[in-house]
Amino acid sequence: MLTFKSQQLGFNPDQRSFKERVEELSGENLDLCFQCGACSGGCPMTQEMDLLPSKVIRMAQLGLEEVLESTTIWTCMTCFSCEVRCPRGIDVANVMEALRQLVLRRKYNRVSLDELSPEELRTLPQIALISNQRKLTA
Amino acid sequence: MIRLAYYPGCTLKDQAKGFEDSAHLVAGALGLELVELQRWTCCGTVHSLATDDVMHQLAPIRNLLRAQEMKGEGLVDDDRLVTLCAMCYNTLKRANSVFQEDEERREKIVEIMTKEEHQYQGRVKVVHLLEVLRGLGWQRVREAVKKPLEGLRVAPYYGCLLLRPRGVGLDDTDNPTIMENMVQALGGEVVDFPYKQKCCGSYQTVHMPETVSELAHRILSQAQEMGAELLVTACPLCEYNLGRMQDRIARRHPGFQPIPVIYFTQLMALAFGLGPGEAGFSPNTPDPTPLLEERGLLEG
């Protein structure tokens, strides 16, 4: 379980630049979120996440860069269930992608095909391998 | 015959060959010819969501340009580009929207693609075969049926990218009916179940197969509880996750009964009396032939 350095609820002006980068890259207005939790309620992957999607949005809203250490951004499978449920019109999947990109653009690879057995490489279809690499590697 | 440009995509030439073969059979029976795009490349499988991403729009836009050229050469009859795979549909359609609506990225894309003979004009319309069928009218489909699927209990499974995000999907996001209408036109019994729009686990299947098998189990067992004997899908990745994972599910959940997962075009071809197509059923699904034989849908 991750521990986060700053859990204060106030917005520190020093954190403005991180929030602005996320908003620019995602095209989403984070201030629209009022923490209703609908995105988390509909997400099929929460059991594999250390932070609920709505918490990720809250941390990004506060400009807390530690959110990039969360497993949630990597377990998101961009199924857009959150997007269709958000009553404030935020595409949460876009925010997850922006957060992933902020990490991937430092030449980070979350996964590697080297971890797969020859059997897995033989049976996995192209569509799985390509989409997996596209979302989770630099 | 109406000639339509057709984009296959990577997996349709391999594991999902049966999807493509049956789609050709179905289209032919309805007076449509799917003309494969010349020099197509992978679409990228997923749409890049970052607002500054131009690079990953190039492959889909180049494919749309190929479709435009085919129209220009008189090889097809209109501006539509037909897809079968839900992920190709989503990726090509969204790249098209970026080109049409985002002026800044459009200018960059045009600037980069100077080696192309023509410039993409943004007029190709990306459609899914299901939309083409809906456009023809379900009555036309009904008339082509030779072997009604009487009593066959079919659960349509949509997954994510046929329906989401809002504005991109081909039907009502919350209450889709397009595949239900298709099953009814074929004379089958529609099994509605609450997980028909739940994600199957998508590309996380590569590194998180255990988690994905649990998602697949929820979807399959829900459909079975509602009485389904068969699932139909329009996505090769859903088909892999729901089909291939069943061995793993059976190991983790004693008592789980396998259930076949086939492409909607295969179901249509069977009802049209054309068999499942040359490539047959995929290696991922539990064998559907005992069920189909029992219902008399396989013999010529």
C-alpha cells in the first residue's frame, strides 16, 4: 500500500503547475469534479487499485504529484465506464492517460514482453499485444 | 451489389479469420461487397487520448486516405469505410474526429504526410458492419434467413468500444439494442444480461490474466444465469478474453460450465444457411459445434 507524503486538503500554489499539466494533457477541467464517486462505483478494476479513480482525480485536482506512484493509472484499461457515468462530464479515462503519459515520457516501461512465456506469445492475439504495449510502454 | 471499402485490421487475418470469412458471406447474401482496402496498415488498436498526440493519429489517418483514394478510383460506391473489429472501429473513428475537429492537429498531420500523393479531405465515414446492417433494415436480414435460430438462446455481448465513449459508440450507451435486433431478425431468442457492457479486461489480459479471467467469469456466469447458451461479440479481444480464459475459470471455479463465444457474423452466416465460413470457429472458444449440430444449424 502506498503512503502519500502530503495528504492535506488545502491547495498549495506550488502544486499548480502539476495540475495544469494534467489538465492540458487530458483536455479535462479537474475542478468540475465534486467527488460523487460514480466513476469508482462503475469501474470494473477497483479491486486491483490502491486508489479509487475518484481519489486519483481528487489528488490531481490538488496538484499532488505523488498520484503518479499509484497503481490505479496502470490498472485502468480505458473502458470508459467512468466517462459515461460522470455527471460532471469529465472523461476520467483521459485523465488516467495523461497521468500515464507523464510517467511514460520519462522513458519508463510499465511492462515488458520479455516477461511472457513462449506459450503466451504464441496464443495472445496481435490486438492484445499491440494495445498493451501502446498503453503501458514508452 | 453495393461496393464498400473494408478495413480488416491485424487480428482479422489471423485468430479472427473466421470473423472476416463469415462477414464476407453475410455481406454477399445481402447484396454488399466488402472491398478490402489497398495497402492497409495497423490502426494502432487504441486511440491515444493525450491532447498533444499527433504521431499515433497518422496510421489511422493514412488508412482513411487509402479509403478516399479507392473512392476516387471508382472502386467503391460511397464514402463509408466498414470495420468489423470494435477496436479498429473506435480507433479509426476517433482519429477521423481529431482530423475533422481539431484544427491544430489537422494542420500538423497534413504537414507531416507530405509524401502522400493526395491529402486526406476528412470525408470518409467510419462505420461498423452492424451499422450498415441497421441501415439496410432488419427486414432485409430477416428475408435472408434460411435456418431460423429457433429456440437458440443468444446473449449479445458489447464490451466497451462499440458503445463508448459517448458520441463515438454506434448505439445507445446505456441501453443498446442493435445486436438484440440482429438476433431477433435471425429468429433467435435474445438473452439480456446486466454485464453485456462490462469490460472483459481488454489489454490487461497480457500481464494480468488472473484478474481478467475473474472479469470474464463474472460476465459469462451472469449470461448463463440468465439462460444463455451462446455469446456473440464483435471484438477479437473480447472473444479471446471470454473464450480463452474459460480453461482458467474452470480451474478456479469448479462447476463452471463452458459456453461458446462466437462472432455475430458467424451466427448470421449460420442462420443464412451458409455454414460458419471457411476458417471455421476460432481456437479460443469452447467448441460450439455440438450445440449448433443439435439445433440443426450446421448441416448443409
